[in-house]
Amino acid sequence: MTLWGGRFEEGPAEVLWRFTVDDSDRRLLVDDVTGSLAHAAMLGDVGLLSEDEVVDIVTGLRAVLEEATGGEFEWSDGDEDVHSAVERRLYELIGETAGKLHTGRSRNDQVCLDLRLYLRRAAEERAGQISDLAKVLVAVAEEVGDTVVASYTHVQQAQPVPLAHHLLAYAWMLQRDRDRFLDVNPRIDVSPLGAGASAGGRLPLDPEQTAAVLGFASAFTNSMDAVASRDFVAEYAFCCSQTMVTLSRLSEELVLWASDEFGWVTFGDAFTTGSSAMPHKKNPDIAELVRGKTATVIGDLTALLTLQKGLPLTYNRDLQEDKRAVFHADDTLSLALAALSGMVESADFHPPPPSGMVTALDLAELLVERGVPFRRAHQAIGGLVAGLAAEGRTLLDASAGELYAAQPQLVPEDLDELTAEASVAARVTPGGGSMESVRRQLSELRRRLA
Ligand code: ARG
């Protein structure tokens, strides 16, 4: 059944149907019925439906809702979309009165309402899942204690840091990704119901009432904006994309760290996969696929932006494509969060000590404390490092004489400052790579993620 037969003498061509019908909106079923319940009650309150008609429609819709939530709703091949399916079912249940439900409404405001109801809920769920992964990172950071690794710049060992400091960097990124899903709410939380096809109508609807009943912060203030705008969908997809990008960076590191060359971490058997050919392999496929799927989610965001850029106001059927894209982005993120949480939780960290050169900056800073200009100190330690490297030695192998020869302000006790642990212990920058900083971060993150 289509909702639009009146002016047509021929039925739809089979190829039109195949091309224009997209059943990805079926997951809006419960939201569609919820919106209709509010609409029907409002129609009664403003006198467009009699009390009996409201009772009939609401009773019918409640039955549809029960079928929908119980997974018993039966779709028909003739349903053009979720809205048509609900009206068709309502008609089967209560007869002709069903034809009054669509009073003062268009699928243009209806589909947008459904999507807003859906994404409002999804945003909260995703925020919760992101918090959960951040909490896993906090727990792992606590577990690894004061283990020291090198920080990297240019994928070259840079300075010693607590491994926890590195892991918590991701917890902070995720905390912002979580907040972004909460911040998008004011743009989603506006009801478009009552905008109708594009301009509202002559019937005395009460959009504020339906907005309030459905728990929206407000109703639309421009009907054309209400039915034509999808910036909230693109913004949601951006939230998904940026979170996927965070997960992808973390994943890239997990892949590197699990390599024989890094040897930092081993993941649980249940969260790795084997090779059909090479019996020794244990592959970090979850992390690789998070990286790969991030590309497809960025594709969804690109699609949603491109979808809008050339569209004249108001509704155009192009907009139907918004759902497939945003659902794919959201589903992919949700599963990626769950899979990566499991993988990180299973991690056993055992990083080797960093190279003996990572305290070069500490030596230069010791000289600065003794009045040597930083540029000169840099030059002197650079020379010392070059000489040691040429002999296959590191700062850990240097002698007091070699330190003195490099720069006479260096004293034999400075040899004790050359271990990675000493460097971390001497670190004083607030928010820097020290255990005191890690402890502060842990308590702040625990507070924010609670
Ligand atoms: N399936 C459509 C969509 O997702 C619903 C709105 C259809 N409106 C219309 N006038 N054909 O956008």
C-alpha cells in the first residue's frame, strides 16, 4: 500500500520500487509509533479528532507498539517505508479511523522526528560505551603501575614516560569524544513535528505539545528548516568519525606494540586470530579492523555532508540516504568500542626498557640548571651521543670522564641521572610524564567518567 494513489492511473513500476524503497528505516519502527501516539493525542486535544477516534487510534497504535517491541511486527512487501507500514497495520487493526492519523502531518516532518528520537537515544548509549572503554584504559593504566617506556616522536624514541601516561592520553581523548556525544544533544533535541510537508498548514496543531510529550527541549521555529535540515545527522556522524579516529590511532599503536619488534604487549587468545598458513601467528585483527572500518565511517560523514550541499529547500528524496549512512557509522562505532574494550582488557604489558639514549634531554637540562645556555648544552650532549653511538654504546655506558669531556659542568653523580626511571622521577612539569602526574590524572579521570 502506498500513501499516495489518488492522482495515479498506473501502479509503481517494479524497478521504481526496487530503486526507491530502502528498508533501512525499519529500525525506526518504535520511534515512528511513539511519535504517532503523541501526534494522535495532540489531534484530540485541539479538536481535530473526537474522543472516540483518539481512543481507537491510540489503542491500535499501542497494539502496534507491542508488536514492534516484541519483535512480532510483520512487514509487507507493499510497505513503501516504515511510516506506510505503521499506517497499513493500524488500518488492519482499527479500520477507516486509521486514515485520520496522518492529519496535519507529512512523512517529511515524520521521518525527521523519528531520526531525532533515535539519535537522541543513540548518543547517550554511545557516550556510555565510550566511557566504558576509557574506564578500561584507566584500569590498565593502574595495573601497569610505574612501568617506564619511551615516548615517541617521529616513531623514534624520545623521552622516558610512565606507560600509564601514554595509556591515559587515550583516556583523555575518549573523554572528549564522550563529551562530544553529549554536546550534540541540543541540536538533536528539537521536535520537527507540525512542520508538515514544508510550511505547516491551516489546521490548529500544537507542535509545542507534541514536543513536550516526546520530551524534546523545544519545537521547531521554522518549518522549512525543520524538514530540510540534516546538520544534526552529519554532526552525529562527525562524533562517530572522530571517535573512530581516536580508536584507530589507539589500534595502530596496539598493532605496533604487539609486533615482535616492539614486544610491548600480548593480547588474550580470545581477542586475537590465527593464520591458516603460519602456525605461529597471533594477529591483532580487531585493532586492524577498527583502523579499516574508520575509513568507512569517515565515508559516511563525507556522504552526509555531500548529500546536503546541493539540495534546494525543502525536503528532497535524496535525504532518504541519510539513514543508511548514519546507522552504518553508529553501528560500526558501537561494535568497535565493544571489541576494542575486550581486546585492551585482555592486554598483558611487558615492554622492554627504552634505549639508553632517551635521557639525552635530561643531561642537557642538568647543564641548563648550571647556567649553560640550552643551545650550547644541546650541542655538547649531541656530540657525546654521536661518539657513543659510533661505538655501539649508549648514555648508560658513558663514564664520568666522558661526561666531563663533553661539558665540564657535568659531574660524576650525573651518571645516576641517566636511567629512564631517574628521568621520570625528576620530571616536574604539571601534566608531564611523571608518576605524580599519572596519579592526579587517574583521580581526575575517575571523577569525570563516574
Ligand atoms: N523514506 C523517506 C525518507 O527517508 C521518508 C520521507 C518521504 N517523504 C516523501 N515525501 N516521499 O526520507
